[in-house]
Amino acid sequence: MKCSIKWLDQAENAAPEERATVADFTLELSGQNVTKHLIDNVLGESVTVALYGIASGLAHDWWSIFGARDRVFSFRKYRTGYLLPDLRFSFDGAIFDIAAYQVAYSDPDLRFWGGNSESLSRDDAEAFLSELIEEVLERLDDRGLDKTGAALRWQRVKRSRQSQEREFCEAAGGLGLDPYQIADDAAKFIEGAENVFDDEALIEFVSGAAEVDQERLLKWVDRMVGMKGFRYRLSDLRTIVDVAQKEDPKRLNEPAWAVGYRRARAIRKQLGIAQSDRFRSMFEIARKFGAPKNYNLAPKVDGINALRREAENGIDIHVRNHGESEEANVTNRFALARAIGDAACFPSPSTAPINRLHNAYRQAAGRAFAAEFLAPIDEIRSMRDDERDIYSIASELGVSSMTIEHQIENSERIEEACAIPA
């Protein structure tokens, strides 16, 4: 991902910040020019735009861009009247995805093509966006406009990135809030979460709590963390995941789904679980990992499916009670498997939430683990060869029909993830 800026002088914009930052702007994704367009049947390679709006928007949304999960941002939000390609981007905690979508404007008639995309590491994404913001601010500084709102905001963001404020600011962004203008109750919730979670686990916990009773949720977490005894202990899980980590190390820049699928197969093999084996209940799964006879569900609460935390002589898994129905029992099994998957995919001792987020790295890894651990794709293929439909397969394997559908859809991904490197 790279861009080219050719500044244009003598622009006629009314606002001095815009007038100073009009430029011919070119952006490439994966080596393809996504600012190439057709305007009145004439091909153009770049767009003319006042870049102050983009720089200011990125600076003000910085903490939401890197703190929000399950949220997509668009460069068009910052276009301030100019015609821009439809570039959408999101961040899952590890990978920054950006893609171009086809869009057409009228008066003038202009069309941008779509289809190109690129994935960046967090460091590369931050570097690109930072350089773009700073190049615009340097242009403004050269024109004697060094006290703009964007400049003041960016200085504050940079200070926070280099301090202990970073996690708090990112967590606030996960709630869609401005960390510098945040209500006391929201700040208190984030600060309470910081006492339990660290790094990406903190961001995923807070981001997943945007629409629930946050005070009640945090009290539930504090209660589970303070729980004594072995009631929620999987006493063998720490040893099992340490062996898996040693025998199947994580690969560089690995997608979340890849590590999840692969670790699921590794854990089944390590425990001697045959492809044809079935788990009839959540408790049967838990016993495979050393759960006590009195292992049970945790109290009901909204905003979390399970909590994984390190404990002496094992790992505690608190599965929130989802109810008494058969659908709830399926959800409980899947939540437990996801929490086991979190430990398998991220073996370092930590406390982590299992929640509803989809575009979140840890949640995606745990979800892939649970799907392959409970419903191996090879067993699904075998049952389909026996002319079983997805509902019959789901019922026998104790998962939802959606899980079976996703396994079938992702079968090539699963084999790709589990292939032995050349």
C-alpha cells in the first residue's frame, strides 16, 4: 500500500486548510492504482482532493480505527465534497484489511473500479496512515498553518501512543468514544476492565460490551476472577496447550482462522480423540481437559460467552449459562470449545473474554478452533457421503447447522491451514 501526493498551488477553496492541501492524489493497493477512474469517458490516474479532510478525519478517528472490532471505516467519510474511491478498511487486532469497491458518481459522471485489496500488519498500517497525516501537516506548517485542529489532535494522539494511555484510548475507541471527551461511567468501566485484562484481550472485552449493561458485566468478571477453589478448573489444559505450542508453533503472520483450525487438529490428536468420536455434553468435553465432577456453568450475564483465566495448576474456564434449551446447550458446548481454543491458540498465561465479536483476532481463532474440534471437516465429508443433510450432521455432532455450513464453505481454508509447510 502506497500513495503519491503532488501538491497544487493557487487552489480557490475558501478554508485555508483545504486551500493549502489540494493535491493530485494516487493510491495503490497490492500494486494496483485504485484512484484510477473514468470521468466523462476520459481515463484519469489520480484524484484531485483537499487532503486536509482525510488527514483530520484519520487523526480524530485514530483510536476507533485501531480499537473497534466488527466495524468498517471508509475514506469516503472524509471526502469533504471531493470524489474519492470507495476504500473500506477494518482492523481485527492483528491484521489491517483495506479493499476498494466500485462506486459511481454523477455530475460529473465518474466511476472508480473495485476489486483490489490488501492486508497489512498493524505496524505497517500505522506507519502508512501516520506518514499520510504527517505529510499533510508538514504542508500546512510550510504554509504557516501549524495550529490547525488536525495538528493539535495528532500531537495528542502521538503522545498517547507513546504512553500508558494507549490501551485506555484504544479501549475507548472500541466503544466508539473519544478518549479525550469521555463520560465518567465509561471511563470507570474501561479502568475496571484494565484491572483484569491486558492488550488485545482488553480491547476485545471492551469492544464486545458496547451494547450491554457494562457495570453488571464487569461485576460478573470480577466475581469469576475472585472465585476460589477448583469448580471451574481444567487442570490438564495448561499442560496440553504447552505441548501443542511446542509441537505446533505458530507461523509468522498467520491468519486467525489458520492457527485455530490447525491447533484443533493438534489437540484432538494429542488427546487421542478419533474422527468418529462424539461429545454428548459440555461436561464430557470439560472432562477431557481435567475438569472436576462438580464443573458447572457460571451465572447468566450479557456481553460475554465465557471467560478464560490462568489459575494455579490449570486454567479456569467460566462458561456463562445461556439457558436450558437444546439451542442453549449447543451454545454452551461451543463456548467452552472456543475458550479452550483461546488457550490453545494463545498459550501465554492471560485472562481473556470469549464474546460475540467476529472481526476480532482472538475471537476468530477460538471460533475456528471450536468448529474443527467439535465438527472436523473430514467427519462432515464422511457423513455427507452417507447422504446425511446438514441438520442431521449438526444434531449428531452437537453443533449448530450454521457451524456445519461454515465448515463446508471453509473446507479449502481448513486444508490450507493444516497443510505441512514445504
